Amino acid sequence: MVNKDNILAAISIYGDMASKFLQISLSDLQKFHNAIHNSIQIADSEELAISAHSLKSILAQIGA
């Protein structure tokens, strides 16, 4: 679940760049989601760990 206070804090930190930051973050979310799916399909545990960690970090940045 997205935390509204975290989103508002991010907006106060990034100001006018908040929208661009969120667009990039959402784009990266899709990229890492796909990477996780692909690494599971080919049984690449190293790529799975890297992609999952990256996805977790992005979600933390946007307050999810």
C-alpha cells in the first residue's frame, strides 16, 4: 500500500521534479518486474536477487 505521507514528503523534497521522478520510478518498476519474471523463467537466481532488491528499493523510495 502506498503511504500518502511518504508521497507528500517526496514531493516536498523533489519539488517540480517530483512528477519526473515518479515517471522514472514507474518505468523502472515495470523493467524490474519484467526482469524478475524472466529470471524465474530461466532459473537465474542471481538476476532474480538483483532485480528483486532493485524493485524493493524503488518501492521504498515512493513510499509503497
